[in-house]
Amino acid sequence: MQYWLMKSEPDVYSIDDLQRDGEEIWDGVRNYQARNFLRTMESGDLAFFYHSNTKPPGVVGLIEIAAANVVDPTQFDPQSKYYDPKSTPDGPRWQTVTVRYGETFPQAIPLSTLRDTFSPEELQVVKRGNRLSVMPVPPEVAERLLAMGRQQA
């Protein structure tokens, strides 16, 4: 099993939205490095849900990869802001995953705490200027993050 961190702006799609929906496609990723990470995910992997572009940003819960190697349908929709005219159904450029709600932590783990706890080499989200929306999390860091999220109850 692999661990990941996946960012979303809570006013676009929050962990509360995912809890309500149960499962949802993680669409709209248009960064090649993030897409390549999505391509390596497998069903059963776990991801930390990170609320970005909010005050304070931070890890708010845990989600599971429910389905891997899903073609992102927004790339074919001319009405979508994620439309890619170079992508075709026979040659899609953007793959993603379907995620399933896992749990919401009692308290978010704010970015400031993450920076105090982890180095940029341990957790990429604490690196200044990191804009990736999807990134791997090493297992030993994931275990610490999970313990931090659950102990705040």
C-alpha cells in the first residue's frame, strides 16, 4: 500500500463534500507530475485530504483510493475549464482515480504544525513554493501523520 497527500480547496470540494457523497472522481488535475502520481496509485492506497487555499491550510482527514486508472471525463467536455482539445477518447492524456471517504480528523493539522514537524524531504507539502496537488507520502511519515490526526480527539 502507498500513501499520498491530495489537495483540494474546501470551497471547491471539501472533505465534508466527500463524506456526503461517499465516493467521487478526483477530476481536473492538469499538472503532468501530479497526473503521473495519480497513474501510479492503486485501489486500497490511502491519501491524506489537505484543504488548501484556506486559513489555515492543512490535513483534515483520510481518504481511500477506490478505483485506479480512471479516465478524467472533464478533458473531453468543451464546457469544462479542464477541457483538453488535444485529448481524445482513444488517446486520453489525463487519468485520475476515484476516492472514497475514510475519516475526518477531530482537528485539522495546520500547515504550520506540518512545517514544525516534518522536513521538506519528508513531506513535500511543507516545501516552500510547492504547488503540486497530488504527492507521495513515505510510509513512516504517513504513520506519524495518522497518529497526529487521530490523537487530537
